[in-house]
Amino acid sequence: MSPRDKLDRMRSHCALYVDAGYLLASAATLMTGTSLRSGINVNHERLISALVEKAEESSGLPLLRVNWYDSAKKGIPDVVQDRIGLLPRVKLRLGRVGWDGEQKGVDLRIGLDMVAHARNGAVDAIFLVSGDDDLTEAVEEAQGHGVQVIVLAVPNQAGNPHAVSRHLQRESDGLEVLAADVITCNAVRADVPAKAEPAPATTDETTPLAKPTPTPAL
């Protein structure tokens, strides 16, 4: 192993674990007063970049990866989710949609990943974008492996954390509330025209890099 490889292995990282259901429903509540995700159009690439900037600034550590958790019918990504999964350093993790329309298996995936990554020493700081009390035990388990876990909350209109369990707040290593403009600069109400969100460019060994074609934000 070269000295550079050893240095890379020793380098500390932070990581983001994003419950998309919480993030987008809370963003919709902030901007429209209701939790319907369809009420806002989101530039996901810019929003994720803003979350990364916040995590790196807060921790002083480079980002390893964004883990993006959402639900999908039969676990198959839709067009927007597929686009998110193609973004650099973003890992798409999907639960399923139950017969009642509720997401299933998302919290379990988040918890299992947090604990596994903490146990394997993959990260030193976890930023959890969620407010669900069901994740409290996973937070405690990750902490037991020497990892700090910070909850990143979406603000309500008063600037306070929106829909974050008191139990989760108490057991985490800290609670930080995102600035409102992290949301409002990267999303618009669905009844207001939004700027186009470019599709990620892809390359292969025989095709030169193509100019990205803008696609409407969803």
C-alpha cells in the first residue's frame, strides 16, 4: 500500500443520511403550509449540494457520500429518483409504498446503514436529515461505535425545527436547523414556474461527453 493510499484510508469523512419523505414534506410545509410534496418543484441537485455544503462546514470533514432514502412502487425508481441516483456521490436507497400509500422499510434501511457504516469505520460524523423517533435506537448504536450523529432539521416558518422527535433530539449529539434559504433557494411552489434542472451527463469509452440537456424540475 502506497503512502497516499494509507493517507486516504486514515482520512476522516462525514456522510449524509437523508429521509426524502421528511425533507420534502417539511419543505412543502414551509413553503405552502401543507405537507404535500407535489406542492413544490425541487431542484434536487442544488438542494443536495446545499446539504453537502452544510455538513462539510459544520463537521470540518469532507463528504464521503449522500445516502438518499425514499419509497417507490415495487421498489422501482421513478424518473426523478433515477435522476437523483445518477448524481455524483449519491446513493439511492429505496423502500416500498404500502397498500395504504405510506412508505415502508425506509426507516429500517436508514438505521441499518447508519449502524453498518459506523461499525465499519466508514465515517466519523453522520448528519441525519429526519425527525423520526424510530431512528433513535440506530443513532445510539452508531454512537456506540464512536460516531457523532447530528440531526439536520428543516425549519418551520418560525425558524424552529419542524417535526423532530424530542426523543431523537435528546439522544443525538446535536440538532442543527437548516437555514430557510437552503429550501427556498432550491425549490418553488408548484404554481410558480421553476428553473430547469439539468440531467446528469454520462459518458462511455466510445462516446464523447455530451452537453447536458436541461429538463424541467419535478
